[in-house]
Amino acid sequence: MAQPLLSYSVNKAAREIDKLQKYKNESEYLEAKYQHFISEIIMLRLFSVFEDSVADIAYKLAAGAEYLNGVKPSLNAEAARSIVASRTLFLTHGRPKSIQSLKWTKSKFIKDSVQHVIPITESFVINAQKHGAIINEMRVVRNVLAHNSTSAKVDFKDVVRIVYGVNISNMTAGAFLTSTRRKSPCNLNRYLQSTKIVLNELAGGK
């Protein structure tokens, strides 16, 4: 297998995020209710891009990829021969009992998914922890949109309070994503920009 390239993963994600940013920009000419609806769809897609990209970067690192700065990670196992083998490695290597799935939606989950193969001293894991707050914030917003459960609503209210510094009991996710009344740029633009930054740092090797 040719050496996998993290630049491909980061650039692919950037192209997807640029498309989402374009949709966001174009929706700003619509009525607020339509802006809210479109922003919710964009947020769901954005977090999917984030999850897929984090997993892809991790799999490639476990398969011998170099960081963007040209440095190879020091792995706790022999590099996998394929992306499929990388996933198996994460599920089984160094674990008393193999696990059934890997999670990429929270900094803690990322660490737990990879640490037996990619040490916690590696920049991939360090940067995931560094950006833990924004990753979790996006996860909470995604969850209230995707699941709308009681617990998701409670977590979302906490995020609104933290972001704005006050309790706003009736704020919808769409309004939270698009409003610039209390904060600029709007939260969706902040998430679009932050996702690019986080992925670049996970892949960067610094």
C-alpha cells in the first residue's frame, strides 16, 4: 500500500466545509425561518464531516502516515497495512477485550479510541484534548438536532448559557446557529471555521 497522505484527508474536508460555508452565505438573503432550517442541515453535515475526517486521520496515522509537518508518529504497534487493518488495530490492540466500535465525537472518546495504538503523548491526541471544548460544543448542538431527547435539550441549554453567559430558555438550535444579535460571527460560522482549524491541528504534527 502506498503511504497514506493526511493532506488528502484535510483538503477533502476543507472542500466540503467550503461548500457548506457557501450554502450558509447564500441562505443569509432568506427569511429567518429558512435560514434556521438550512443552518440546522449544515450543522448536521458539518459534524459528519468532522467525525469522518478525525477517523480518517487516525486510521492513516496507524497505517504509517506522516503528519503534515513530515514527522511520523511513534506508535505502540506495528503500522497497519491498510485503513481497514487500522480500524481492527484500534479495536483490538492492547485491550483486555476487543471493543465493537470507535467514537470520534468527543476529545475523551478520541483518546479512548486510539491510545493503545497512538500514544497520548502524540500530537494527534494532545490536540484533540486541546480542542475538547469546541468539539463537545458542536457535539451537543448536533445531538439536539439529531435526537432532540430530554438529555440533549438539557445539554443544549447549558451550551447556550456558556456561549452567551445567560440562560435563554426558548432559543432554538437554528436561531442559536444563525443569530448575530448577541455574538458575532454567528455560531455556525464559528463552527465552520473551528472545524478546519481542529482538523489541521490533528493532522499537523505540532
